[in-house]
Amino acid sequence: MTLFVVKRDLGAGPSLLYVTKSFFMRLTGENKSEMFFKVFYERMKLAQQEIKATVTVNTSDLGSKKKDEEPPDKDTPTAKGKKGMEVAVVSTVAVTIVTEEVKEQLVEASTVTKKAFTRYRREAEAEEHLAASEGQGPASTPDDQEGEMSVIITIMQPILRLMQLLCENHNRELQNFLRCQNNKNNYNLVCETLQFLDCICGSTTGGLGLLGLYINEKNVGLINQTNCIATHECNGIDIIIALILNDINPLGKKRMDLVLELKNNASKLLLAIMESRHDSENAERILYNMRPKELVEVIKKAYMQGEVEPEEPAEEDEDGEEEHAASPRNLARHNKELQAMLKTYGEGDEALEFYAKHTAQIEIVRLDRTMEQIVFPVPNICEFLTNESKLRVYYTTERDEQGSKINDFFLRSEDLFNEMNWQKKLRAQPILYWCSRNMSFWSSISFNLAVLMNLLVAFFYPLEGIRGGTLDGHLSALLWIAMLVSLAIVIILPQPHGVRVLIASTILRLIFSVGLEPTLFLLGAFNVGNKMIFLMSFVGNRGTFTRGYKAMIMDVEFLYHLLYLIICSLGVFVHVFFYSLLLFDLVYREETLLNVIKSVTRNGRSILLTAVLALILVYLFSIVGYIFFQDDFLLNIDRIPNKTLESGASMVGEFLSAGVCRKDSGENCSTEAVVDAAIATQPSAVVIEDKERSCDSLLMCIVTVLSHGLRSGGGVGDVLRKPSKEEPLFAGRVIYDLLFFFLVIIIVLNLIFGVIIDTFADLRSEKQKKEEVLKTTCFICGLERDKFDNKTVTFEEHIKVEHNMWHYLFFIVLVKVKDSTEYTGPESYVAEMIREHNLDWFPRMRAMSLVCSDADGEQNEIRSLQEKLESTMKLISNLSGQLTELKEQMTEQRKQKQRIGLLGHPQHPQHANPQQPA
């Protein structure tokens, strides 16, 4: 099989990943996996041999180049050649000097390479011939060929890419299948990948070996691909640590972006090694190979290198740098020294401040109900989340039946994510962004203008009273001086009080210069323009118009501001009295007044039903009054004769007959003159009292009982005729008045008032309880403040670091924006849970810090019990030893007695008695 055939087949490999299950079943079902993996195994072995040979050749070439570049007046040619080799190895490998042992290894690798070249020269020539036939261009110059990889090595890139895709989406079956195929000859491709990485990087002793000599921009992608496969084994930690800690020169001097990409992939591999591990075995192994101080210096250096690369896109740089920061934060959980060093102190640690801002951690709950801590990079799009949206979500998120806010918070996450995307687009429109950024400022201006215009209307309407140019010259000069002084103060020291004085003096100057009516027109026109800017900033800040006209119509808040704009326009072009409606904006702005309105509308159905009951009772009392007490409905009415011009004209005849106007005397007897004379002679306060029947029809009875009965303190009896005790219906009137008073005035009306007052009290208590919950309860898990008393973690640290609500939102955004093939294990789990709208991954009434504290307490108790148990065991062992010794002595005595009894010598017991224990 030629290299061309292998490369062509590998090109079709990624398309098989859409049917990975069938791919796996085909390999395992027909026993074809051995031959399939044998080809990969052989190619990887050949690539390793080629790399060793290439490194040897590159080292020799670099030594000869250094020798040529040495100045002629320094040393002898032989010394120059040796120095060139040593300087090259020292500057790129970060070792002190090339020893004889290393040179012998290079020579040995060169010998092996020659054999490999001899064996596969035909394949290489066939591949070169094929490339030439495909028209790849003219022959490259020696400079262009420098750094080019052999075809035997480049074939590894599609091989490793296929292996990576087989492992994607945490396909455990294929991952394990790459390790062991259960065939007669198993090929562990993961170990071979690590050996291939070892060949590139030179050694697994913690140093980079010949890495700097070989890594260039042609093979960085190959190394990155190798890291993706090595993620599934932990034996290559030493190589990965070397990639992170050491400089990669001379590539770093030319292409720092490739170096950062390589270090970024190495950091991802360390994260993958430590993820979902509750023990500290891998973390201790990593920290064993690099000191905490060294690791902190590396991430600071990576940050500085990212800062000095202006050509690289900022988003890619930050993503890479954030991956550098996530690994140390994971390691810091297992090392207190590293944890202390990662804390930012002062303004000098810009790198640590950047990493602290762009990395976050959360705690999730797995399917087996175990908790896991995740450290992740914050996506750049999360920077566009506005503070207004944060406050709105924080204060308005509702609790469910279980007292958790997670459900409502999760439902809002999609809108918040869309808002982030819109805010990112908004930055490209400077004018709209500037308006949106000052939305609260425009709202304050509109409200203040509405109050000012209503004050002017209230005090000076009708507006014809104040015209321009009516002010005294001295006062006019004083106004000009006040306006100019306040303008100078605002320019020199811009303070809010100075701005208010300037606005007040300017408005007064306008009133006395052009008049009150033109000033009101200017203020109204300015308010209309300001409200239009506010509407533009409102839709711009939320991106309402991007969701279509239907969404805009359904947005109640947008409709409210649109109605506000219409009322402003009516005040300008129709009548100034429309400005009074703008004062209702105070209800919208103040939550206390909003609760007052809610006290009526919240239980509106109860109030409405109670009002219906009152109407039914009024109707019944009206019927009774119409039947029995129709003559008692006599109401006092007051007539004002000079109320209208027509009533004055009716008195003209009276005035003429009384001799008020005589034509023959030469007086003015026109109608207007007569009316004026009549009005002048009749005092305006004269009131003619009279009584009128108000229950001649049932409708008039209903109106009278409803109007006068409900408004009177004692009921309808206060406005009816006072009956005499001699009348036959006197007792009925008393019962009628008392029943109306108790049923309607005392019971029904107080029911309505009670519902309103109780609702307002409930709203006030709910507000206080909500504020208390926000202060003393974790937004995510729902644990209260007292649970963290006398614990290692305070409540403030818990809600800021462990269960920060915005960190959970950022993680949801990360899952949305990240490529699904790049998911880590926890990210894949959370993505699946989000897809199913399952919120069980949120911790509820649980926190890892409390679990650890409880575990520490249990460990202390267990330790004390173990110590007591050990002391008890020692005592028991001592007692058992003494008992055993006593048994041996008793046995020995018994044997001696038996011997004495057998021999029959009576004198022996006398000698033996002193030896017996007392």
C-alpha cells in the first residue's frame, strides 16, 4: 500500500464519523480491526524513525550554519564548529551544554534513519512523482525546503485527525478500542501517539530535549493533533508540562501565535486530565514536575506575549490565555501555595487580574448525585451583558413552589444570550450605542421636564398673563448674570447642582424674554425629542426591533413609552393640559406607588365581586324604598340663578317691569345691558333652596340610593325625610335605615377596603421577604446564611466564588458558543441536560465547601475513634500476652506435678513449692 492510497483512504475517514456506531460494529463484527490498526501502527513507527533522523540532520545543519556565521577572528575553525553545535542546542533546548552522551544518541538515531530511508525510498519517490504529476508547482528553493516535513511524517496528520474524530463526543467504546482491540495482536495506538509526541519533543524527563530545533510552523498543527489524542492517556504529562513551561525557539521569535496555540492545546490537555477527578493523583503528579511559582510566571509570560501580538485577533488571544489560567485554578484546589499566589494583590498583577476576570468556576451535580467543581474560561461575548439587565434579572427572578429561582433564571438565559449578541453588534454603531448607554439619563430628563411643565401650567394658567419683555431691567440683568455665572461654573467644575442652576436660570430667562406660552412650547418640543431618543436607546439596548414588529407590539414596556411619546406630542400640539397625564410616570418609576396600584388590581376579582354584592343590595333597598317610602325621598336642591347667561336673560322682563331700564329716559336698553344690570343687582352668593321628589321611578330610586346612600356616613337615611313617630311606617323606616347602614356601609364597603388594605400589606411583606431572601439566601442552591457560620467558607465567598449566578449563565453561554466536538466531559453532560431542559445539574441545598467541612469533622471524629481503638487494642494485646504467659506457667506447673507424681519422690514438691506463684 503506497502513501498515496493511505492518504486517499484517510481523506474519506471523517465522513464515516457520521455513522460511528456502524463504523465500530463493522470493525468489531468482521474481525478486520487487526489489519486496519496494523497499517496505522506501522505508519506511526515509521514516522517516529523519520522524526529521529530529521532531528539529527537538522541539528547537524544548524551546527554548520552557526559555524559559518561565526566571526573569523574568534577561534579556530574546529572550535567554531563545536561552539556552533553547543550554542544551537543551548539556545533552543534550554539545557546547559551538549554532552558526549547526547552526541552518541544523535549518531545512533542517524544510523537508524539511514536504514529507514533505504527501506522506503521507493515509496517516497513514488509520492514525489505523484505530486509532480498533479502540478504542485515548480521546484522549491533550498530556503523554501527548510522546515518542510517528509511525506512519511505528514501522513500522520490525517491519521491523528481520524483518531481524534473517533474519540470525539466522548465515544468511550471507540476510545477504548484504540487502546485494545481484543485481537491476537493488539495495537495500542494511544501509546504509539505518546511515543510519537515523545519523538517530536525529544524526551519525557521534564525538559524539551530537541523540541526547539524541530518545531516550526510546518508541524505545529501536527503536534496539536497529537495532543488531542494524548488526552486519553496520562503518561505524557511530562511532555505536556515541558511544552507549557519552556520557550520554543526559534519558532517563538517568528510566529508567536503558533507558540501560543501550541501552549493553549497543552493547557487544554492538562484540563482534560484533571476533569471529573475527585482525587489529587494527577494534580500532584503535575505539581511534582513544576513549581507553583514557575507556573505563575509562565501564565504571566503568556499574557505578555499575547499583549505584544497586535496582528492576532483579540478574541483568539484571550481564548488562549484563558485556557492557560483555567489549568492553574484547577491545580490550586490541591495546592495552598499556588492558591495564594494566584490571588491578585495591587495593580501590578495585570496578568492575574485578567485571568481572574476571564475565568470562572461553578459546581454541578452529576447523574449519580455527586458534585463536581468546574473551572472554565468566560466567553468574550459575556462582556456585553449590561448592568441594567443584571439588576433586572437579580431583582425580578421569581421563586417556584420549591423556593428555587433556577427555573425562572434558566428560562431567561436565552433572552440574555440574545441580548449579549445584540450588544456586541451594537458596538459597531457608535451613535446608537451612545444613546443606549445613557438610557437612564434620558428617562430622568423626561420626568423632570414633565414635572417642570406641570408646575408652570398649575401656577400661571391661563398663559396670557406673562408675556415677554415685562421684567424690570435690574432683574433682567440679574438673570443674565446668574445664567452666565452658572454656565462658567458648569464648564470649569461640572457638578449636578451647577447644571440645575444653569437650567433654572435659562428657563426663567426664556419666560421673561419670549413669554410663558412659547417657553412651554419649546420645553414640550424638547421633551418630545428627548423621548424619541429614549425610545431609540430603549429598542437599541434590548434589540427589540430585531425580533420583528410582533415582538415590539407584545412588549408592554415599549408600548408604555410609545404612549408617553404620544401624550407629549398632544401636549405640544393640542393642549397643555395633556401634560398632567405625564405625571403618572412616577407610578412607573417608584415601586412603592406601583404596589399601591397592585393592591387594587392584584385582587381585582374579589373587589369586583364584592362591588357586585353591594349593587345587589342597593337594588333591593331601592325596590323597598320605591314601594314603601316613596314619599320620603325628598332631596334638598340648590339653584344658582346667575349661573348662565340664559338665566340672566329670563329676569329681563322683571327688571323692565321694575323700572330698571326706561327707553323714554334715554337709557341703554339693549339685552346685554339689561342682563349685566340684572347680574349686578343680584348678589352671586344668593342661593334659592328647594326640595324635589327623587323616587317617582325605580331608576331614580336606584340612582338616589346609590349616589347619596353610599356617600353618606349613616347611609341613605341621612338624606331622606325625617319621619314622625306618629306615622304608621315609622318602625319600618328605622329598620330600613339600620339595615342599610349595617349591611352596605359597615359590612360591604369595609369588605372592599379590607381587601385593598390586606393586599397592600401582603405586597409590603412580600417585598420585605424578597429583600431578606436576596440578602440571606444563595441564588443558586438556596442555602441560607446561617449554614455557613463557623465554616471555612463565608456566605459572601460562597455566593461570589462557588455559586455565582452569573458564572452559571456564562457556563450556559459557553456551552452554546463552543463547538460540540470540543466539549469536555462536564460540558457534554451539561449540554445534554440543557437540551432536555433538565435542571438537575444545578446544586440545590448543597455546596461542596459544606460537604468538605462536614467530611473534615467526620474525619476528625473517626481519627479520634481510631486513636482510642488503637489504645484499646494495645491494652487488649498486653492483657492477652499476660494471659498467655500465665497459661504457660500453669501448664508448666501441671507438668512438674505430673512428673513428681510418677517418680514418687515426696521431697520434690517441697523444692517446687517455692516456685509456684502465690
